[in-house]
Amino acid sequence: MLFRLEPHSGVPLYRQIVAEVQAATVKGMLRDGDRLPSVRELARSLGINPTTVVKAYDELARERLIVLRHGLGAFVTIGRPALSSDEREERVERLATRLAVEGRRHGYSESRLVAILRRALRRLRPGSAARERTPS
Amino acid sequence: MSAAITTRGLTKFYEERAVVRELDWEVPVGAAVALLGPNGAGKSTTLKLLLGFTPASAGDVRILGSDPWELAPETRARIGYVSEKPILPPWIRVERLIAFHASLYPRWDRVLAHELAATFVLNGSRRVGELSKGQNRALMLLLALSQRPELLLLDEPASGLDVAARRAFLQLLADYLSDGERTLVISSHLLTDVERLVSHVAILRAGRLIAHAPLDGLKESIRQVRLPIAAADQLRANLPAGCVLASAEAGRSALLTLQLDGRALEDLLDGVAREQVEVAGLPLEEIYLALVGAERPE
């Protein structure tokens, strides 16, 4: 599992780690039961503060994307109910608003925006050409 | 959470000039703090005051629960320090110096010292005076880390290190912080390095502490908003006092650097046509410049 972080950015590092894990599960690079690196391993390999990793893992555990097993590490748990349906809807709604705003700003038509969303959905399909390499 | 360092009203005059002024500061155990500020803001003096290397003109310091002037040798051994200036005797050979430090510190880690000498390519038979500036820094880091401190105070530790040594240094600090309840205070001008590592940021300006906050909190609360000038005026009218850190205008748009809770900003922007507004978070360097440059009542 590769984490690509941009420390020199406005987004806190722990949020970047959360986003990387979320993206990897959606793309199938992380599967149910996979073990994430230990806090120490990840902090060392990225040269970052271990509390940042702890904060990210706690957040992922809260979202039920991983479970923390004491002494064993963090494991991916895909396919369990994560957030409440209201929370999920709010999240997607918020992103949809951003997509709409960004699209309008660039003068995109409604049909063009819908086409972009369709394309993004297609890219997530297992086996699609745009899918990223599976981790070794 | 208990405090590794507490200062109350800490003040230092050099002759007539106040270098550190009424510093009230608390560093919790387990925190990794970047101590930032322009040259001459009092960073090095603050670190020396914490260690009792120079007497305070007024105020109190507690470091690992003690007055720095009454530090028991056992407590002193739990504190590692790398000074800004090279202070190692130039005539001594590297291996002799390492052996000497090993005899001084009860928790000395021989294996770590050996690894670090290899990492930084330090030749034991060289004399300290023959080392490059970067190697001298690396040797001081080796000495401070191998004593296995609980509190590490580093004053511009990475200056002079080459790119590879700096990356190794960041990994060492990540290791150090992984080892239980370790506290770090690091003063550095290399903001992109400390940005990876620190949990908190403290900023000194002209001897005063103008900010001390978790880095994630700063990244989430300080934002740059670009919007049309008319909308900016409308937004300004609704902003709480003191939250505009900087503002600039270019053409028909205004650029405001704001410090306020993320949701509060969303609410305030509700009345503004969203397609005209861009909101962006800032890297530490920009946050630092905004805070140091902000004209705010002290």
C-alpha cells in the first residue's frame, strides 16, 4: 500500500492519509481484511509524526473503514455499514454541490457534468482500463 | 495531560533590550512543537532559558517539573539539546567524544549511536574540528539522540545537512517520537521539514509568543478566500473582529486570509454567490507568514 502525501499543502496530513485509504478501498487496492502498516512503520517511512498516523487511523476506525486490533494492527473492513444513512447522504450531497459549483464556474452544461460523473463511476469498475495497479 | 515545559511571565533582558517578553507557554508531554519566528525573535534565547544556560530577568520556568537552576543530574540526563552554534571541542576525536558521552548518560544507546554514525557517514578517527558543518550538526544530533532523552530541544538542527541527511534526520525524529511519551521542541527555518513532523506550532515575534496551536487546527482554521471585491466587502462586514490576517486586491477580486472555524466560514459565505468564491487551505509557510505579518493588538 502506497501513501502519497503532500506535506506542503493546506490539507492536514491526517486527512490526507484518511483520503488515501478511502480512495484505495474504493479502487480495490485495499481489500477486506488487509492489514495497514503499523503506526511506527508508516510514521518512519513517511518521516511524519506518529500521532498523525494515530489520528488518521482513529478517524478511519470511526468511519468503520478499518478496525484496530490491539497489538496486531489496523485491518480494512469493507462492506460493513459505515456512517448512518443521513450522514452518508449529507457527505455525497456536499460533494455534489461542490461539483455543481465548480462545473458552473467553468461554464459546463448539465449534460456535460452528468457525463463527467458517469465517466468517474465507470473508472471505479473493477477491471476498467483506468484502474490503478494492484499493490504487490 | 501533564506539561514537559511551563513558563510564566518569562522575560530576558540583554542590557536594556528585552529579548524574551512575558512568555506564558506550556508544552504538553508528547507534543512535537515547532518554535518559529523571524531572526532575532528570541527562539535561541528561549531554549537557553529553558535549560538554565542563561538566567531569566523575570518569570518562572519548569522543565520536566524542575526549576532549570535546580536540575538534578538524573533529570538533566532526560533532556537532549542541540545548540544552534557548534559547541563541541575541535581537538577531540569523534570516537573519544562518543565514548565520553556514553559514560555520562545512564541510558546511552550504543546500538543507536553506531547506526547514526553509519547513517551520517561519520568517521570516528576524525577530529571534531575537521568535520564539515553538516557533519558537525549530525554529530551533535547523534549525541543528543543516543542519550535516549524524553525531551529533545533542537535549535536549527538541520541547517547544513544535505538532502539525504535531512531525510534521514526526519525519519530519526519520527522514530524518536514513536518511542512512547516523547516531547520535541524544534526551532527551524526549514518549514517544509517541520511541517511533516510537528503536532504544534509556536511563533515568537519580537520576544512575544503570538501563536501556539496545533498545526492541524491552524490548517483547518486559516484559509485564503478569493472573491469579487463587492462580495468581499459584504463578507468583511459580517466577520468577527480580528479574523482577517491579510487582505489584498487585484483587478476586480479580493484575496482575504482569514482565521476562523471552517463551518463559520461556510455559514458566512452562504449569502455570497458560490461560483464566484474560491476557498483554499494554506501550507505552513504561508500560515506562518500570515500570522507573523498580521497587525493584531498584542
